[in-house]
Amino acid sequence: MLTARTLAEAQVYLSVLAAADDAPDASTPPGTTRTEGESSWTISSSVGDVEVPFRTEDEARKLGERFGLGVSLLLDAGDWVQLASVWAQRALDADLEYTGQPGQSRERVEVNWEFARDGMAEALKFLPEGADAIPADAFWTELGVRTYERNPELFTRAKLTEDYEYYRDTLADFRSLYGRP
């Protein structure tokens, strides 16, 4: 059975498998169940099962690492860049609709900016110290390889850092404008 570092990573991974042509929402995919075992959860869906050790989930939560410590073994650098881009677009769309009026929910804006920022942070983990770009061996999924082959410029240190900072700063600007939740 495959192992995810966190529940969030497992949910995103299963969503990607279930909807290869549409990036997942920042939520649990429909039809997903979670079973608690002795030392881990098993997340099950129609596309497969993923184990999440209690220990790695706990460590990640304590350090504020939504998708886990270390490099993902389920999603490659291209997957994370692609997902971050989709989440950022969703955040932008929601941000354009949000006016701060009573009764409006800001959660869609914030959650998608958070996921975009954290997804880009995951891609950055594949960048070796001192390297100018993510190496080709950091791409192994069909989507990741295709993204890398079509747009290798997305995987330079400069571009990854620029996108990460944009997502982080745009979330901060939104919260500055409308206050913290």
C-alpha cells in the first residue's frame, strides 16, 4: 500500500487519481473513507488506498507542514506546480467575487491561496541546494513529466521562488485588507 506523509497529501493524491483532467478542490474527494488502525489511518477511495502514519501526520501538524515533512513520494514536482497553479487560479477567481460584505465566505479565497502557497513549497522541496532548477529525475508521474517537458522554465529556482512569494504575499495582502479570520 502507498504511504502519504499527511492526511492532506493522501486526499490530494487520491483526488488527482480520481480526476486526472481536473485538479482537486482543497477538500476530501467524494466517496473517500478513513479507517483508523493501530498506528495509521487508511484512506480508501474508488481509485485506491493510501496509508497515513499517525507519527508523520503529528510531526507535520506540529511544524505547520500541511502536506508533510520531506519530499513527496506520491506526487512529483510537476504535479505540485500544476496543482499550485490551479489552486491559485481558484483563489484569484474567488478573490474577484469577494467584496467583504456580510454573509460572504472568505474561506474559499484563503484556503485556495494557502493550498497554492503550500503546493509550491512542496515543489521547492525537489530543488537541490545550490541548483538553479529541479532535475529531470524529480518528475515521474504522467502529469508531472508532461508539465516539465512542455514548460521546463516553470522549474527554475527563480520562477518557483517568484510563484511561492506571490501566493504567500497575495494571501497576506488579502488578510491585511479584510483582517485575519
